[in-house]
Amino acid sequence: MSLHQHIGVQSFPHWLLWAKQVNKMKRLMGFLLFLLLSQARSLDLPTNGLPEFMDYEDLVELDPGKSPFAHENRRYQRSTISDHESDEVTENVDDQITLYSYKVQSTITSRVANTVVQSKVVNNSPYPQNVELDVQIPKGAFVTNFSMIVNGVPFISTIRERTVARGLYAQARAKGKTAGWVSSNSLDMENFKIEVNVLPGSNVQFELHYQEVKWRKLGSYEHKLYLKPGRLAKHLEVDVWIVEPQGIRFLHVPENLGDHFDGVPLITKGKQKAHVSFKPTVAQQRKCPSCSETAVDGQLVIKYDVTREKKAGELEVFNGYFVHFFAPESLDPIPKNILFVIDVSGSMWGIKMKQTVEAMKTILDDLRAEDQFSVVDFNHNVRSWRDELVSATNAQITDAKKYIEKIQPSGGTNINEALMRAIFILNEASNLGMLDPNSVSLIILVSDGDPTVGELKLSNIQKNVKGSIQDNISLFSLGIGFDVDFDFLERLSQENHGVAQRIYGNQDTSLQLKQFYNQVSTPLLRNVQFNYPQEAVTDVTQNSFHNYFGGSEIVVAGKVEADKLDHVESIITATSANAQLVMDTLAEMQDLDAFLSKDKHADPDFTRKLWAYLTINQLLAERSMAVTNLDKKKITRTILQMSLDHHVVSPLTAMLIENPDGNERMLADSPMDQRKPCCQGTLLSNGKKTTQSSIPSWAKPAPTEGPMSAKQAEVLVATPPPHVMRVENDPHFIIYLPKSQKNICFNIDSEPGKILNLVSDPETGVLVNGQLVGAKMPKNKKLSTYFGKLAFYFQSQDMKIEISTEVITLKNGLHTTILSWLDTAHIVHKKLLVSVKKEKTVNITLDGDMSFSVLLHRVWKKHPINVDFLGIYIPPTNKFSLNAHGLIGQFMHEPKVHIFNERPGQHPGKPEASMEVKGHKLTVTRGLQKDYRTDMVLGTDVPCWFVHNSGKGFLDGHYKDYLVPQLYSFLKIPLKNV
């Protein structure tokens, strides 16, 4: 968890909660209060602070009779200096947020972990401050509760059905009430973030609850707590209590936080219980004795395993539920036949490919002598290192490494043919009797994109794989990057006895790939079956992947009729490397009940929580593979009811957070990708479809061609500039003027088919035009128009880029490349970088100094009025010439604007003002427009002064003067304002 102080708007990944907790009137009252207090010394009034300060006077001791607010550039601390001075929290006046307490507590009962994160923050400054809570939650954990107290106002949460919660959120937003929104980004660690505004002298308290199940990997359980307070905390306390009825075999706390905290974590371990505490003093938190920054920034990791008897499993019955843990020890690994299928398309160029190669070299070294393997690599073509499986001898491994090192990424992505090749190699080896009967066969697919060549329809690829792959082959998928269609890879793997995992480009790809391989590549058992007495056991569920791999375990849970038997007995059959095994387990109910009742840290509800966790996750997996809509609806209803009953945020529910009056609301959603079905082909300019890519040689990324790189492109996409020129909707122009720091907006009402010039700069050779499309029918007797096509011309690069709602076309001389919005690609040509993010954006950057971003807006195809359209965003830059013009280009060199005489307007909440610009005096109206870069659904409000009559007086000339005959036509005559 981290806490930050900042002012302004920014976007966050998963669990983002954007919450401005005070309205304008509260801000005004806070400012007036500050003015009153700042005059306290001259009025000779007692100034022992606001009531909120009294609870925290041990943090800041004020001189008698002086204002509680420090003056500019003044430092403050406790007035008593002692040998313990380093334990005091000293702040700059520019950073007067005090973290009073930061507490994390986890209780783990039979692998079910409940974690509570609490923090208390005080605003000691004379101004309202934004305080942000940032908690990193393990992927797959369920958030169960959140509450906070802001400026003395409590906020509590409830779990609602997703659409209901969103409806309540929308009502608050429509009524102008404070409303926060969550955007989702499924990461290995999910971020719960919330920002609130804290009044001077006030405080905020956060409390977050989440639960997870610990899975055994590589011989141990691992509990991670991400500690990122962001600043020194007066009270920093972390406690982890572990209760394992089966017994704790070992417990280890790696020094992940660094040598700085050597000896600070304290470990107490008994036979069945353990306690780990981490409570550094303020002095220990400091990076150095004189530093004001905290050194607490990292993971507190606890690894442990339970005591296992020869029976290989442990069955626990409690409170009407049973849990069965099955993890056999001391079994020899089964020989494996493994096909590595590696994406080497152009989008893998750079660090992705480098790290993949390094990981593959390490993985090949881990193969055992009895294993067989081969490598398939693919772009628009498919190649094999060997067309058959070969033994993992030293010579073959060395040769395979040399082959992988020579790979040069380029071209498109033909996933279907690559998988068919791998399946054919394994099937043929099986048919020819070349495989050990006790071996297992695996395919590991590594890719960063969706298919762009060959079979493009994802459902057809799934059918092809399912119809060709033998039942004894498992398919594992690794999706690299943020843009990969992970839902598709997950379905593909789950349908074929495997699992999928996402790897992110901003993390160590090599490390993640090796970790995933280690988890799935050492099979111990197969054909595992559990048999329970049907008269006593119901609603049995287990972890969705039939996990027979080394160091892992199978977890089964269900309901039990306690009055029908005094124990539960299970017969387990499985196949190991050498024999057919039969194992049985037995657990006495009264023993567990007596043990748990004696420990205050044991969770008496752990069996129910584990059963619910397993069941919801299994149902989610079944839902993604449902064959009919009826089946999907039945599963959906079950998941929804279970999520509500067990109070968890799942993909079908949302957490609504509100104050007692209900006039301030926030919404927390769990991630649910809403993918659009893939098209049959790529639409070309002649209207025909093709399944072949034609990326020319000049479009292949090359590290020596100009200063741009794919890495720079990712930064541009991930961090959009806050102030830009925008054109959105039908069409609304928002012109940001950097010098005056004002947004001026206007609309253009024209006709479908017309082409408007946005930027025309013949001297630099840069042109941007937009062609309008009309709505399907008029609304209120007015036909709305939108940008359906945008054209860019960069003369110095000899490049034309045409972007429609269907395709992206790049023309360089005689070469033409056509990309679909279903592609994700990075194309470098000379000093020009074009980055396509699937179904979202196209970013164009010239020489690192001039950039353009195009957003795709999809609407329901059967909507009676609306159509798909494009939005465009252009950051202000001084790289255009003085003669640059166009509806946007003319403002790259800012005109002088004076806005004055603000007064009530004709409509409540929309004041009017006078504006002097370009020799004209105009009446403008205050209003809101939208920026959709960080929220593609609802957008972010952008306040602006609206110029009426299609921008008349603000624009040079009339808007019709900006109509051009062709998509690549420059404005012929520079316009003057008349």
C-alpha cells in the first residue's frame, strides 16, 4: 500500500477509484477557514488548532499563540529535541501530509488468508490536499469490504449486482453528485486505488479487506504483502498469523525488503501456529539517518509448508464444509514431451524477444535426459527447429539455443497454423509409438498478439485446436503485454487441459516465463480422481486446473451432512510415473473443532470461504466455455447469487461506496474484459477481405533506424499528456491554450462527406484532415456528424496514414500496409512511429516532438441512430511553423485571450462571460466536454468556455473556409480573422 499527496487528475489501473470528496462549496469554506486562521496572530486569538488536530497533537507541537500552519519554506518539527530526534516525523511545508498509522494484518487458516489494510492520514497544511490510497492485491484475491472516514464523514460499502451498482453510480453522476469510477486492468498484482480530498487540519482513515487462497507452488505456500506507505509512518505495524491444523513443517521470511531491515521481522513458530511481525520504528524506516524518505518499499514475503504424512492428503471437516488438500511427496517426475510454440512477429521486436530468448535458453537447460522436445516459431509463416521430437541431449539443447538466438522478429501472426504444426508433431509421435506410455505431452504457446494472418476468427481457431489435439495433450498459453486477447488464450488452454498466464511488458518477461514453466513442466500424477460418499457430500468443487504438477496440490471442497457421519473418507486414484496408486484419507471432525476453537487468530469460517472461492472460480471458468447462451445464463445467475451471498467483488458484482446521505458515491468493479468478436478478415480499400498480411520491409522495426524505439512508444501510450487539443463526438473541438491555461471549445455543424482541415503546415509538410460521417437518422430534427476518417501526411517521411473506423492504412511510395483495429502493432519508419492498440487507439509520433492520438469509439451495431466514429488528440507543440493553420493548427501559436465579467447565464450552472480575442468581443458560456483517453465509456469532464455559432470570432474566417476537396489537400490560402 502506498500513500501519496498530489493535486490534479490522473488515471489508474485495476481497482482505480477516483473520488473528489468535497464540492466547490466545501473548498470555499475550507479556504475561508484558512483565511480566518491566518489572521489569528494579528487578532491575538488563541490558536491551538482545529478539533481534528487534538487527536494528533503528538505529531506536531505548535508554539503557543502561533498559527498551526507553517509559513512558506519553513520546516517544523517537535519543539523538544532529544536523543530520539530521528524518531520524529519532520515535514516540508510543501509536503504536510502526515501518515499517522499504517497497519496490515493477515490471518491464514488452512491456506485461507484474510488481510486487512488500515491507514490514518492527517492534513497539516493550510490547504485542502488530495490523499491517495494505493494497495496492491494478489491477482485472484476477492475484495470483501472497504470503508473510510473522510473529514469526519463515514463511507461504507455494499456489494451489488454489477448493473444495479452502475445504475446507482450513473444516477449520482447525472444529478451532479460526487461520483467515483473504477477502470480495470487485470495485472498479476491488482491495484486498489482511491483518491480523496482532505480539508485543512482534518484526516482520513482507510480500511480494506480482501481474501485469497494460498496455492502450493514449487513445494511451498507463499504469502506476499506489498508494503509501500510512500512516506514515514509514526506507527507502522504488520502482523501475519498462520494457523495450520496439519502442522507447519517449515517457515521462511526472505529478505525481500533488503538488508536495511535485517533483523526487523520477528518470527515465532510453533508446531501448528506461527506469527511474523514487522514493526520498524521511524528511525528504522528512514533511508538514511538524515533522510526524510522511507525505505519501506517492497514485498514482505512469507514462505511455508505444512507437515505431510504418507497418505499424501489432508481432509478437514468443519462447520458443514470439508476441504481436501492433496499433494503427494517423493514421486519421480513423469517424462514429458514438450513443444515450445513462440511468436516471432514484428510486435515481439525489442525487449520482449530478448527476454523470451534468454528465458528459453534457461528452460532448455532444465530439460531432463528422458524428455523429448522441439521448437516451433511463427509470424506470418511457421517454421520448426525440428519436424519431430528429439531427445533432450546436450548436443540437441545446444543446437536449439543457437536456433533461437538467430530469430529476428518480423511480419504478422499466424497462431492457427503454428498450433496445428505443434499438434501434428505430437500426434504423429504418438501414432508412431515414439512416446513413453507413462509420459505426458505439453504445448507451451508464447504470444503477444491476436491472429493477423491465416485463420482470424478466434472461435474457429478454438474448434481447430480442440478437433485436432489428442486428449492426453495439455496446452499452456503465455500472453505477453497488455494488448493480447487473454480471454481467448485462457479459453484455448482451459479447453485443452491447461492454463493461461499473462506476462506484462513492463515487468521481467524472462523471469515470469521461467516461473510459469517451472510450475507446469514437472508432472507427477495424471488421471487423478476423487470419490466421496454421495449420501453425505454435495456441491463438490476443486481448483479449475487438474494440477498434477510438481510441488503443487489439488484442493477439493464441498458441503457435508454432518449428522449422517462422524468422518469423511475419500478414495483417490491416480497414475504416477511407475504405478497405479490408491490412497485414502481420513479426518475426524471433533479434533479440528476443538483445535480451532482455542485459537483467537483462527478463522472459524475458513471452510465456507474456501469452498465459495473455489466454486466461484470454477463457475467463471465454466462460464467462459459455455456452449449455449442458456447454459451461460444459468451459470451467470449462480455466480451472481454466490457473490452476493458471500459478499465478494467478482466479475458480475461491484462494490458501491457511499456516504450516509448517498450524495457522494464511488464504484469499484472487478475486471471483466468485454471483447468484440473477431472479424473474418482485414478490409482493404477495394472492399475485399484478405487473410494475409503485407507488412513491407520498411515497416519492420529496426533499432538503428532513427532515434525512436518501441519502448518510447509504450511510454507515450501509457501516460497521455494532460493538456491537449481535442476533437470528440459530433464534432466538439476543445482548444487548450497553454499560456492562459484555458480550454476554449466550439462545435462544427456540417454535412456528411465533407472534409475539414485540422492542421495545414506546408513549411513542415504536415497535414491532418478529417472526413465527416452522418448518424443513421436525425435526432430532434438534427443530423449529427462525426469524424469517420482521419488522414495524416508527413512529407519529410513520405508517409500517408489513413485511419477509418474499419482499418488503418499506411502508404509509403508504392508500398501499402493495411492493419485492422483488431491488430496490435508498432511500426517504425525513419523518424516516424505508429503504434496501434487493439480496438482502442492509434498513436503517431514524429521525431519524438510531435504526436497525434486517434481514439476509436464503437457503438452497438443495431443502434437506431449512432455510428462508430473517431476522436483525435493533439498536444500543443512549437514544432509547427508560424504559418501553420487549420481548425486546430492556427492555435499552435496561441492568440491572446482575455475572459472577464463572469455572470449568471440563461441556464443554471452555466455562467456566461465576455471574451476578447483577435479583435472581437464574444459572449461565451461555461460548459463541460469529454476527454475519453482514460475512460473510454463515460469519459472525463473537461470544463471549457464555449464559443457559439461554430466558433465565429474565435476562428479565423468562417468554418466553411476550412473545407478541402480531398483527404490530402492543404489549405491554399492562409485565412485571416474577419
